[in-house]
Amino acid sequence: MKKIFFFALTLFILSCNEEELNVDFLIKNGTVYNGIDTLPSHFSIGIKDDKIVYIGEEKNLTIHAVKTIDANGLIVCPGFIDPHTHSDRELKLPDKSHNLPFLMQGITTVVAGNDGNSFFPTKDFKALYEKYGIGTNAVLLAGHGTIRKLVVGRTNRKATAEEMKNMESLIQKEMDAGAFGMSTGLFYAPGSYGDTDEIIALAKVVAKNNGIYDSHIRDEGSYTVGLKGAIEEAIEIGRQAKLPIHIAHIKCLGVDVWNQSKDIIDLVEAARKEGIDVTADQYPYNASATGLQAATVPRWAESGGKDSLFLRYNQPDLQALILKETKENITRRGGPDKLLFVQTDDSMYVGKNLLEVAEILQLSAEAAVYEVLKDRGVRVASFNMTQNDIYNFMKQPWVVTGSDGNSGHPRKYGSFPRKYYKYVQQEKVINLPDFINGSTSKTADILKIPNRGKLQEGYFADVIIFDPKTFKDVADYSNAFEMAVGLEFSIINGKLSVEDGKFTNQLNGRVLTK
């Protein structure tokens, strides 16, 4: 009798200690990577409203869920954060604000306003995105090139003291509106016309607002100051302005700088030991993408804009110099056969390289550039990186995943799953936890995004679930507009954006502010 009583008392005590939890979503039976640790768990995850409210084993706990997701055989991790995109060009369009090319890669947060080019003013575009809704979260940067164009124009000259004050004031207004920092495109006009002192002065404004500095550095090859010189400039900006610097799409671009990755890594490591917070992102492809004009035309020749470029080009004495320097730039890119036309108003050129286009036009490659650019813009994929440099950068703990997603290059549709499929699964350059952590929490820390990038109680519920056997990129250079496959579920701010591999037509993203 006493034994029966004791057993009954034990059951009563256990039942009294058992807790109940009501959630919107319960994810269970998956292999969980939390974005921080190197080993997975098999914890259950409870989501209520827009937050993660529980992570753990379901012992002494009864969870009542509106929807339960059985993730058996699948990987559960934080949503990926893409630190470098050009998605703002589509986020502002109601019919494309779903951001599907990024969403279907497992990306739940994109950064926009990169390369010194942002929509201005931030407050208006933040309001626009919120009005129409967006498919992913968005972090906005203020573009130095945009600010410089507004204040100084497109001319290659030093800003006056008054113009510097105006630019500093505009940067401050952009930070007040919620920008996370300032981006530069020092390779592109008109950002390239700003000297180091100008950038440091503006970066100091960003530093006062606890922001970051994100840079397409002045030279990724041998165009002007050289790759090492450009890295040293970026580090000096961080040193003088006392703020974190982030190097966009780090690479060794062109035959003149191939295999310099070790030297660049040594420069960054030395700066980090000095206490300068230097990081970078990288897309997992051996071809870059940019405008044909940016890749080939001398910067001095385009001062003042495209009209000014052709005014100079039509002057015989200047034309010879322009063509000479254009030919040199084409050579830096590996030759005209390494520049593939991926997007232009004239479809007859798409899929052909510059050498083939020049043969059609019966011109030299450098002259063909100007014949093509007269009436149209052209984007090119530039095959000018080596696998050795790609591997070296990818292995660094301060390098995170990014896409630089832009139309015409497969990276817009495939960067994150490609890195997983090619460099984790097939070539084993990095391991799975490093891929996940370098696509989630590390990126959130770099950008200073609070309460995202980790699977942790109290954090926002940006969670993805993918199939480790099928998660891969599909887009390639011949068809750059194919969605990635293998993403089964995406939850953004606690709501389903992808279910059973399909877009739910729900715009669950938010414009994030500091």
C-alpha cells in the first residue's frame, strides 16, 4: 500500500512540475545548427509571434503548436544574411519586392545600398518598402557615391570645404533615418574622385553613430593604386576614423594580381592584431560582374558622365589615348574573350564575349567597347580569378558569405547554396558549421544587427530548413535566372515565407534600423 501511495505521489509531483507552452510553430526532429556552435543538436524550437521562445528538449514540457514542422532528415539553422546585394533596385517595385532570387537561397536579410550607390533619401525608400511590403528583411547603407554626386556632381575634382560640410550633413541625416553605415564604390565614378581624406572625414560621422564602413575598394587589380594599395587605404580609413571596415567581395581581380591572396590576408591579419576591426565578404564564383564601362573605360575619361566621355572620345587627340588605356584595361581583365556580355538592351550580344562582339562589328576590341556603349548599357561577367585565391579567402574566419547579387550573373540566384554544395559538400574547402556561422551570426555581428543571426531564445524568428541532399544552385552563366533548390521552409519574423519548397506569397520582411 505504501509503495502504491509513493508511486502515485511521484506521478503527482511530476505532473505538477510539467510546464505547458503555447506556440505558433514547433520545429522538431531536425539537425539544428544555432549559428554559433560547431556541433549540431536535435533540440525542438518553439516560435511565438516574431520571436524564438523555446529551444531545448521537450522533457517535462508540453508544447501546444498551431503548426508543427517535422524536420527529420533536414538541417535547421538561422536564416542567411547577405551583406552585399543590389536588391534595392527590385525591393522598390511592388511586383518584385518579394525578393525571390535571394529568398529561395535561404536568405532572410539583405543589405542594400552597397558600392557607394544608394537610393536617396533613406527615409523615403524605407517608407516605400514598408508601404508595399518586402519579402526579406533589409538593412540599408548610405552610398558615398550617391552623396558625392548630389553635392559635387560627376566631376573629377576635390570637394571644397563647404561641400565637405554638406556631405557630412547628408551622411548624418541618412544615419538618423536608420542607415547602418556608409558604403563606398571607390573603383567607380564619381566615388573614385573622392580622396582618402574625404572618405575618412565622412567615415568619422558614421563612427559617431556607431555605424560601419563597407567598401568596394579603390582597386581590386592593377588599375590605379593596385590591390595591396587599396587594402592599405581601407585599413587606414578604419585606423583614422576608428570604425569597423568591411571589404566587399574580396578577390584578386586580373592576371596582374593573381596569387596575392596570402599577402592580402597578412595585411588584414596585421591590422586586426593592431585592433582595427577588418572583415570581408566573398561570393563563391571565379567570375566577377560589372558594367562594361566600369571594367574598361579610364576614369578620367568619364568625368562628368557619359556625354562627357563621348565628347572626349570624338576628339582625335584624346581618342587615341582613351583607346590605348581601354586596351590596357581589357588586358588586365584577361583579354576580350574573358568579358562575357550578360545583360544589354540588344539581345543579339547577350551570351557573346567582347572578342566575338568585336568580330561582328569588325572593330578592335577597344573600339567595339565605345560602339556598343554609345546607345546602351552593358553588364559583363569577367572571368579573372584563380581558384587558389578563392580558396584562401574562403578559409579565413573574418570572411563571410555574400552574393553581390545583380542581374545577369548567377550569383544573384545561387551564391549561398553554391557555397554549400560546391565548397562544403563536394570540395570540402570549409566545413558545414563554418559555412552556416559565416552566413549568419558572424555577418550579423559585422553589421551590428541586434537579435538576429542565431537560434537563441528571445531572438527574432528568422529560421530556415533545408535538405542537405538537394540544397544547391541551378543558375549558371548561360542561364543566370534559375532559382536555387533544396530550401524546404523559411520563417521570417515568425511567419512562413517558404513552405514545402514553395513561396507562400507572404511579404514578411522588415526594414531594419539601428
